Amino acid sequence: MNNRIQLLIVLKYIMEKSAESEPVSNADILSYLASKNIKPCKMTLIEDLKVIKKAGYDLITIKKGKTIITISLPSILIRQKQG
């Protein structure tokens, strides 16, 4: 699979499924990708998360036995045209 598509799928998953009260782990993300017939490796996921952070998304990482990731939207939102 194209790495750019995987990156977008990871971003979409984090935005839809995580919150401060309900964070997602790297294992959750890897399981989700596997359910979409994508075979990611842990290092690819880590690189995807670095790119997402570099793009301006606020990822909060907490390490407690496993890495937990939450996300908040960047300060600039893109609005879709209506109509």
C-alpha cells in the first residue's frame, strides 16, 4: 500500500477514535490497519506519527506500559464547500 494513503488512514483513525478521555494506543492503530488489510510495521507507524506532528497536529504521547496517543485539531481548519 502507498505510504501516503496509510498516513492519511492513520490520521483519520486518530481524529475519529481518540480523545483525552479515550486515547488510542499504537496497538489499537496497528490492529485497525490490519483490519483494513494493511500490513504496517511499528516503525512505519512511528514515522507516520512524526509526520502528523510535523504537519501541525497536536499529538500527546503518554507512556505507561504502552504508548497512548490523543489528538486535537490544528489551529487552522479546512472547510468543505457546501453545495
